[in-house]
Amino acid sequence: MEAENYANQDLNQIERWANNNKIEFNETKSKVLLISRKRLISRKRQYDKEVNIYLNYKRLLQSETLKYLGIHLDTKFNFNANIDHTVEKLL
């Protein structure tokens, strides 16, 4: 997958920069979220497609939803996951 190669190349550059500046990224706290606008692919099928993205030579876990700055995002990059999470908290 082309996007996978680009992501790994970019993360390698970021790792080199971080090492030069004495910064460490925690790969156990990092996740991969595959985002797509394709309407033909069902959410289940899209999540089944695994990507191999590495940080510090360790494969990052792939997730269906991701919390970023307090907002929950899903694979369609919309706010449905955030709305669902908020509703669950209210019940």
C-alpha cells in the first residue's frame, strides 16, 4: 500500500529528528487510524484492512476510533464516534 510506505518514511524522518533533539515518542501510546471517504467500503471491511505502520521499530496498533484532543474520531473522520461517546456518558 502506497500510503503505508509514505507513512513509514515520514515516521522514520520524525524519529531521526526526535533522536537528534533528545525526544522520545512512546509507541505504546500511539495508534493508527485508517481514514477513508469511500462509501462503497463498509466499516467492517475497511477495518479488516490492516496497515503496517512502525514507530521505534515496533508496529503500531490499528484502531477503529481514536481520541485526539478530547474528540473521538472514527474511520470516516466524522463526529459520529464523538456523539456516541457523549451519549454513553449521559446515560
